Amino acid sequence: MVYESESCRNITSAEDRGRASSVVVEHLRAAIVQAMKSSETAELVALICDNNGLTVEEFLQAPHEFTEMELFLLATPQLPQLRLFPYLTVVKVMHVGLESMEPFSPLHHIEELWLCDNNITVIEGVRQMRSLKYLYLQGNLIESMDGIPSLPNLERLWLCRNRLQNIRKLDLLPQLRSLWVASNRITSLEGAFDSSMTALEELNLSNNQIYFFGQIKNLSVLKSLRVLWLSDPMYGDAPIYHLSNYTTFSLQHLPHLEQLDGVSITMEQRSLTVSVYAKKSIYYSMRGAILNGNVALMYKFAQQEAEKKRNFARDAIRRLDIQLMKLGEYGRDGQYVSRVVTAEEEAHRQTLKRARETREVELEGIERQLLEAWSRTTFETESLHERLLLELNSCGSIRLEEGSEADSWYVNAGELLTSRFDADLYEGMGVTGVKVNRVFRITCQGLRERFDNRIRELDVDLADTRNRRALIRLFSAIPRHAKDQRSFLYEVMTNGFPGLYAEDEGVPLTNSLFYADQERLLSLKRNRNIFGLTSQPDQLSAQLLVSRLFLGKCVAEMGGGRDTSLEEGGDKAVEQPFMTGRRKVTRRHYGDGVFSVYRASEHNPAVKVWHVFDKCLLLPEYVIDFTYTTKAHLTISPPLSMYDKRESLQALLDKVMPMGAQDAINDARTAGYPLLHFLHWLDSNAFHVYSSGETEKAISRAKELYQPKHGLMLINGPLTNELVDSYISNYGTLSDSMLTYCDISEKQIHCIPESLTTSAWGALKTLLLHHNKITTVAWEALANAAPTLETLDLGNNEIARIDLGAASFPGLKKLCLSFNSCSAMDDLRQLPAKMPELCCLHIDHNPWMMNKVVEPFCVSIMPELQQLNGIAISRHARLSYLRKRTLMLNQSTLQYIVSEEQKLRAESATEAFPNSGCGNVLDDSSSSNNNNSDVFRSRYFEQVIANMADRVNQDRPFAPTAGKELSGPPLRSVRAFSFHSSLSSDIKWVTLLPQLRHLSLTSHLIEDISPLAQLRHLRTLNLNDNLVNSTKPLEGMRLISLDLSRNCLYEVDGIASLCDLRFLSIRQNFITSVTELQNCLSLEELYLADNNVPDVRELCLLQSLPKLVSMDAAGNLCAERENAEKLTEYRDCLLYNMPKLKVLDGLPVAEADQQRARDVFAGRVSADLLIERVGPVEMWGTAQEVDLSHCGLRELTLLDPFSCLRVLHLHHNNLERIDGLSSLTSIVALDLSHNRLGHCAVGRVLRNLPNIHSLSLEGNHITDVSALSLALPRLQFLNLKGNEISSIETGLQDLPALRELLLDNNKLRALGPDCFANNHQLTDVSADENYIRTIDGLQSLPRLSILSLGSNRLGDIRAIAQVLRHSGCLAAATFIGNAVARKPPYRVHMIAALPTLTTLDHREITDDERERAELMRNAEIGTPHNVVLDTTFPAEAVGGARASAPVGTLRSIVLHSHRFPAPATPRLQLPVCKNPRGEQHGREGVGKGFAPRLHGAR
């Protein structure tokens, strides 16, 4: 751009000037003259007139016509004289040292104002310039845009080379089209633009302090923006210009941009950008999906291992309960039955109860540790999802990567930590050492650019030793709470420290590990014993941030500081952290020249705390996760010691994840380390050893004390009335009261029959039937016989199903079904209605325990349940957690959740880090279908629901305060909702949110999803970890992302209609077929690992999905992880059949992988191919027709079972040999077209096929027919079209039965006299599109009926007639395209020469043509040589010709077909394989295309 005046003027302004009255002009002239009495004014007016080519006199004559003024290179800080030029429209005052714009306020007609390179500090004086269109203020000292008034016509505003720190007030400029603010100090664009700025087309931000990609997203609201400058040769580059993928990021987020940094954007660039970004998005989404799957596998494995330990404990509790019941024959209510318990037995009963309590404590510990591990893993997984989303949205410029011992930076960080551990400082706390668990490296190109730019601005020579000494690494603490950690690390990664501290406040850092972690350590002081710290293992672990910084000018802190606790009347003994216990250190006390201040420790002057003011000189580098070792470790294993045993950690990972890409393994290790720690703890749990010993000792002693009152009575059959009576007569007492306790355990009872009608159990309270062989229970009969039953023990039997029917147990409180064969979880649904008082239930050691939700399911359907599987629900950590989070979602509750979520989101945006300048890189994820986006959407919902769960009463659902007015958006306008983990199963409440776009309901007990059908606007749906068993309600929805992992799906019928679906995860279900997914043509990512798909061919059907690039199917029956060989074959098969895949099972597909797949599967007949093309193996022996065309075959194998095969299609393959056909002795028709058999002696193999009648060798690059070695006595059809044959003198002599021969599109030059010497049965010859000049070989074909020689080089009619004169059967001939056919009398001559023809050149010969030919023929016989006949003259015009006898007789003969006998045998009609040649007129029933196939078995 250059400085130039606009030639056009505002018409209205011109008219106003033209209408200026003489009075006004005279008044103005008088004012000017009066003002010029001042010498200063007169001099300036004269100077202005001179600079603009006028004299003062000319100016005074017409002052109202002076409209343009230019004033350059002067020293005039003020220009009050401008009031003398009220009609100015264009003003250029540059390089004059102007300090104020106020003198321009009287100029109301200004349209163009140039005030460049002056000393202006404030924008002012333009409020009345309603016509102003162009305002140029480059090169001034302006620090703010606050002075800009409403200028409705302003189109161009240039503020380059000023001191602006932000962009404001643009909403007052509705017509602004061009904004240039290059070379300022702008660091953030947040809030600078909004969607109302519809006119802005050009924006120049070059050479500003913009370091982060997040700022570019603020420009996406400018839909009319077409030109953007972030790098301008005139001004310089913004730092963001030097970041990797800068162009890609800009074009992706500014789709309407036409020019970037002076370079026009082509369609190819934009399409490439979209493609690259789409691939990156799919890659990160894949990593997120694989991460979810791997973490789910780790959790499943942890649950299985925990279940083994739980089963040991439950089994022990079961055995202890039995011993307690036997030891005195009493129920759990403590009432003794039948006999007096001795003191020794009573004492041991207490021992058994203590052992049982120990086992309950063990169960409680396992549940608590597993829940804590899962909660922490969930948090780490969500954090990793956010980091992946951050990495994607920053185009890889911001990353947090975990290191390993093989990385030098990992080793260096560890050495730095251990070198700064001061044992003296920790001595009083019992800490003996520190060890590094993990190290993460922070990579942020924007922060690095900012750091380097600041170093360059300070002109620091790092080659100087003193400067290098000032470049150090220091520690800073990371918040203790997980939520705060996430926010802190996000801010540090994206913007460093400016957003965490006030502008003039110093950032505290230290070179001491103790002082960096002191505040957290002080909070642990109460957890002490004689060994020192004995906190929970996780409390002995912490994280700290390592930053690199340049100290610059560093001075000692002024003053000693004050102890704030003393001033506030606090306890003098309260110890204050060395880093944070003093007052805040601010820059105003030290001046701008000081970069940092320090304070030394009293015990060691080398240990210091620095407060760094210049936050641009701070570069975060590492996050170190470490653990203290304490004196307590002399007796117990140190917490998190698994990190000291990398081999154990790797072994655990290999056990859980036997395969996977390195990225996936690293992600799983990063997110799943709490679960790995839990597994490590589970294996080394000393408490289990102790409790096992206690249990065995107690049970052993109980067996010694237990003296059964009754002898052994084996029933070995059903429980009958007689057996009950016998039991009562022998062991019961009915004299005083009715029987309340009955123990018939260990009697080999087989069943409880319907015939059980005993009346002896009328008052029975306790019935023990454990350790029998009961398979069936007549529940109704049992309920009628024992109506007052309170305790029923059916454990240790063989019961498979529970069908209560009409039975009812109104008083039953305790039911034991442990150690049976129950597998149907739905059977438990009967219990709440049939046993309303049930409060204690044992269902462990049944197949249904394999279902991960069976315990939560029981608690969900039986809310009054108090004890489950041997442990109180209140002591079961996970069940208590889920029960507490189970909320009654109605309109008021939803309104509360939505309102609080909106409030938290707003607070987070405005209060969390008010000084941040990087923008929220994740904020656009709400509209993304990326798999990682759900985590960001659910963050604030989870906080609200967690707060509600903390306040809710276990027995009463949460309800908002009555009468309290809830603020927030109406439910109908809510676009996103998320709820994680509860016992809820009903989702009818979703209909209250009809405008939902994004819904996440993970880890519930949802089965019925039919209410979702009403959410017609829903775009992303996450139902991970539920009980969904049908997807039919999803039919017709417009979902683009769907996650149904870890449910109970057996089929995917409802998903087939989701035509917009791009992301689908159905991991860990029971799906056996995915055929219906072929209709999801928009699908890009498919994750179906760990299902029951039995055959890889089922997955190969998905090759029809054109956009599918990422798939994970590992863990299915066809891809078992433990079978490496099968897994490799599955992978090769998928890659061969689905070449568009870029990622398979989390592993990127390299060219070498695809090549290996081609080598393994291409060109080979496989059993899978035959099953796909023919059918099951059982059908192979009866199949009569097989199509193996277009299979890329290079070798023929596995064809021996096809003993009845008659027709075989092998066209369009890559065959060079056909050895595999020798066993197909029944074959009749063989199509080998379009292969590579030009040098193969196919006849040698085909000699073994005695029944072959039809053979097609079209398009095989054959040059010599004799090289084929064809000796097939029964061959009747031979197709040699599309080859390179130049001669057929030999090669056909051993085909005596040949009837039809196709030689089209070859290089034949002649049909030699002996080429058909032995082919006397030949009736059809086609040799179109060759170079044939002679056809002498056709003389030996007496049965020739069809001849096609089109597009050759035949030129002599007489020679053709001479050769074909003995072909008495010739009915159709084609010579079109030859030279002979271009001669006018050709058709008549040919008809006359070949009287048997009925069709010539695909046209039927008419009677008129034949008569004309006859006339010409007879005339030629009797006409002198000097007479020329006109063959076009009508025969009817020759009066005597039709009356003469010879002609009439000839005509009569022609009309009788018996004069020309047909061939002795009819044309062969075979179901042969031939290649189409187009329509052949006049050859009805004699086609040379594909004949209809045989209807044989496939």
C-alpha cells in the first residue's frame, strides 16, 4: 500500500460547498484576515498555501474552495490555525511533530485524514467528522484505541507503529473494511472482534507480540475477512508466523480467507489444508479412542484380578459364617437353638467374628483401593484427552510428552531433582530420600519464541560466561488437588506464567526441592509416628515444575518481611512456608531495571527463593512426578515402588496390552499408572496373608469344638414332606413351640419339588440348605410351606435359574445364592417384588459375577439392600459412590445443573487466569466430533454433579432449595449435557432437553434408549459403559459421533441408517456381524475391538465404506490378541481388502505393511476367497459354475474339490500359468481372458480336460498361436481377440471340431491357404480390425456361414468372390471398413458375387437389392465392354427384362431358400465365456458376447 489521495469526493459535501453563501464566505475571509494579524498565524497560513500551490491572495479570494492540504517535514507540535480551513476534505500532516489531534475537531467535512509519523498519544478530535472514510495514524505514540468515537462511514483505519496493547472500540466502526495495526505491542485478540463486524475485509497484525495459535481463532468470527497479514515485509513478522503448521492452522480456521501474508490462496492449498487437518483430527481421535479402549482393558483386568482376591475373602467369609452357624446352631441374629453353648465355644465364636471382620476389612480395602485407582485413572485419562485435543488444536505446537530412561532429558531432570534434595531439611519429617517416578517434557513453540525474542531484545550474549551463569533451572510447586493441577498445567503449557500472576507480581521459584514442596509437607505433619511420615502412599508423592529462566539484573529482597500469622493474632508456632509465607513481592519496589529479587535461606545461603518479574524470561520445561521414601519403609514396602521395577511395570503392561503402537502404549501407561499401581499393590498385599492365616486358624479350631447334635443323614434325592418330618422327629422339638430353625445342609438333596407341602415349617425363620446338589427349586411350594421365612441359605448348590413365579416371601431378609450356576442377571429383577424386606444378599461365585455391573444392578433395583456379598454396602466404596451419585433428574434438578454449569464455565473463563493471553485452545471443541472433545464438554457438568453428590443424603434424592429462583438458560436451549457414573437406568428426562446437540451418559445402568429418538438435533452421543442391548431407537437420527462401547449389544441394526455417522465405537460388546454397517458411507473411524466377530471376511465387507481410514477390531474371535500368527494373518487380510485404511488397531499402516499383505494374499486362491465367491465348503463338490474374475490371481490352487465344475471364469487376473486346472476334468467352458498367458503352453494343461468345448484367451499378449500347443479334439469355440497375433499358418491344426473362431483386434496380414486346413467344421470366423489383405485360407471352409472381416485392408472384390465361391452356406458377411467397401458398386457386386448372402455389413439384403444385382450380373454377361450400366436405374424401368424367361426364372429361384441348403448341423449354443463385441445385425441367436451362464450351484 502507498500513500495516495482518493480522487473521488463525497457528492453531498461538494454540493454543500457549492451552496456556501457569499455571506458565510465573507465572514470566513474576515476571520482569516483577522487571525493573520498574528505573525505566527500569517507565517503558517502562508506556508500552508505555498505547500499546496497557492498564494495567500488566491486562498483569501475563495477560502471555501481550499479542500486539500498537505504539510510535511516541519516542527509544529500544535496546529490551532486549522480552524481557518473549515472546508478541508483531505488533510495530510506528516512528520511535523504533532502532539494532539484536538485542533482538527472544527473540520467537519474531512473524508481523508493522514497524521502519520507524529507524536500523537491519544485519538481525539474526530467525533464530528461524520464523513471520515480514511484515517491514517501510523508512526505515533498511541497506547489505546479508547478515544475512537462512533464513525459510521470510516472504511480504513491504520494504526501501525504505535504502542497499542489491545484492539478495542471496533464496534463503533460499522463500515470498517481495512484495519492495519502492525508493529504494536498487541499480545491478545480476545474480545477484539465479534460477528457484528460484517464489513472488515483486510487486517494487518504483523510484528505484534502474538505467540499462540489460539489467537487466530478469535478471527474466525470475521466472516468477511479476506486478507490477513501476520508477516509483512514493510513491518516484520509476528512470532506466530514462525511456528510450525502456521499456514495450515490459519487456513483451517479462517475458511473465507483469500490472501495470507501477501500470497493468494489457491483452491489446491485450501483442499490440501482441509485434507491434512482432517487426517490429523482422525489421528488424534484414533489415539483417544484407542486410549479409552486400552484403559477399559486395564480396568477390566484390574477388576478380574481384584475379583480373584475378593472371591478368596468371600469364600473365607462364607466358611466363617457356616462355622458360626454350626457352632451352636444359631442364626445371624444371635439367638441360639437346641443346645447350650459352652464358654469356650462362646469365646471362639468371638474369634470367628473377629476373623470375619478382618475379611470384611480386606474386602473394604480392595474396593476402596480399586475405586481410588479408577478415579485417578479417569482423571489422568481426561487430562490426556485434553492434552491430545490441545495438541491437535495447536497443530502440534503445544505438547506434554512422557519420557523414559532412554531419553537424555529424562535422566538430566532426574539428576537435577536428586541433586537438590537436602536431607537436613527433611530430617525432622522422617523423609530419607526421593526417587523419580515420571518426567514429562513441556513443548510450546510459542513460549520458546517469546523467550528467545525477549533474550534478543535484551541483547544478551549467551556466549558470555556471566550471562550463561544467569541462565538456570528452578523449581515451582504444582497445586495439590487434581482439578487445580489440570488448570495450572494447562495454563503453564499454553501461556507460561503471565496468566497466573499479576503483571507487577513476582513469580516465586527456588533451587530447593524442600522449599518447593514445603507447603504441602507442612499439611502432612499431623500424620506422624515414631517412624516419621506415615501418610497414605499418594500423599508421599507429588509433582513440581522445572522452569528455565534468565535472572538478568537480580538483587536481594528488601526488608525482612513480616509473619502474617502474628499480625492476625495467629499461633506463633505456626510455621510459614519459606516461599509463600511472606508478603507478595512486586516490581514497584525495585524499578523496571530489576528482573528478579532473591531471598537466601538461613540454614544455607546457597539455597534461595527468587521472585521473577519479567515472566517472558521464564520457560517451563519439565514436570517431575516423585515420591519420598521414609523411615517407615524399613518395615513395609515403599509406596509406588513399582516405578523402581521397570521390568514389573512392563510385564504388567504386556499382560494387559500384548500389542499396540508405541504411542498407544505410552498413552496407556501415562493414564493407567494408578491401575498398574493397584495391581502391584494387589500382588504384594501383606494384609491378605495375615487375614488368610487368621481365617484358617479360626476355622480349624471351630471344627475341633463343633460337636454335631444329630448324626449323618443322607437324603440323595428330592426334599419331601416325609424327610422334613423325619428331620423334625429326630432333631427338632415341637413340644414347646413351632420349629423356627432348620439345617438340612450337606444331605445331597437334588431339588425342592412342588409336592413339598409340609406344615411343620409354618413358623420357620431360618432354613439352611447349603452344600447340597439342588438344581431346581419350586419356589411357590417353598413359600407356601415356610411363609414366615427370614433367612434362606441355598449356597453351594447347582441352581442355574431363579423363577419365583407366583411365590412370595414377605418376611425374607437374608438370601444366600453363592456358589451356584446362575448366569441370567435378569432373574434378579424378581427379588424386589417377591422379597420386599430383603436386606442381605449373597450372589457371589456365580457366572453372573462375570458381568461388571451385577452388583450395581442389585443395588439399583433393591435400594433398601444393606449388605451384598458379605460386606455392608456402606463399606463398599464403589457401590456407595454410585448410590450417592444417583440423582432424581427432573425439570428442577436439570435446571439447577445447567445453571450451575453455565456459572462455572463463565467463572472459569473470566476469573481463573485473567491475565492469560493465549486464548482457550480447547474452546472450539463443543462443535467437534473429535473423540477427545467429550472430556472438555463434561468438565463443568462433572463438577456440578460431584458437588451435588457430596451434599446429597443417601436416603433422599437431591432437590434444589424450595422457592429459590434458578437463573440460567431455559432447558429448551441447552445444547450439551453430560452425566457420568450412577445407578440410574431411566433416561426419560432427556425429552426435557429437545435441542441437545451433544449428550454423554457414561457408566450408568441404561438399557432402554428409546427416549433418545425424540432428540432430532443430537449430533454426538456417548453411552459408554451401560447395559444398552438394542440400537433400533437410533434409526433416522443425524448423529456424527456415537460411542456404545462396553454395553450388551449383539447386533448393530439401528446404526445402519445413520448416514451422517463419522465416528463409531462399539468396543467390548457381543457383536457377531457388522454387515449392516456397509450403509454408513460417511464413516471415517470404526472401533469394534473385543467383540465376537468370528470371521475376518465379515470385516472385509466394510471395504465398501469409501471414507473409512481408521479401524480397530483386535480382540475379536478372528483377531485374538494371544494368537500372534492369527493376528498377523487377520491384519494382512484386512490391509489387502481395505487398502484405504491408514490406521489399523492403533498401528499406522505403512507401505511395507500393504506390500506384505499384497504378497500374502494377492494372486493366490484362498479358502476365504472361495467361500466368498462360491459358498461353504460343503457346496464346492457340487458347484457347476465359479467366477474368480477380478481377483488379481497369479496362481491357481485349491481347485481340486470342484469335481463337478463345468464353467470357470478367470478373466481379468494376472495368471501366467494354469497348472492348477489339470484336475478339473468336467470343465466345459473356460474363460482366461485378460491375463498374462502369452508365453504359456496352455494346451499342455488343457489336454487333461477332455470335455472342454469353449476357450477364451482374449487379451493375453499372444503373438504366436502355435506356442499355445492347442490340441483339443472337442473344442468348438476359441476366442483369441485383442492379442498380437500376426500369423495363423500353424497352431489350429489340432482343433478338428472348432466351429467358431474370434481373431479380432490382432495384427494378422493374411489368412494363408493352409491355416484352416484341418478345421472343416468351422462355421463362424471373425477377424475384424487387423491388417488382412488376402483370405485364401477360407477356401477350405465349406460350412462357413458367418464371416466378419471389417476394418482390414481388402481391396479386390473379385479376389474375395473367387475365394468364397465354394462357400455355399455363407449367410452373413462383414467387409465394412475395408477399401473394397468404399467403392460405389461394392454392395451390388458383393450381392451378385455371393448369392447365398442374407446379411451384408450388418444390413439385411432386400429383394430390391437382389434384383438389381441379378440385373447387373446378367447384363454384364451379355453387354459389350464399351457399354456402362447404371446400377441405380430401377429394374422395373427395363420393360423387356422382367418379361424374359431367364430373369423371371432366376427371381423365382432366389425366392426359394431350399436352393441353398443350410449346414448339416445347427449352430453350437454353449454356455460359454466370451467377451462382448457389440451388436451384430443379422446374427440373431449367434452371439459373440457372454452367453447365459449355466444355472449351476455356486
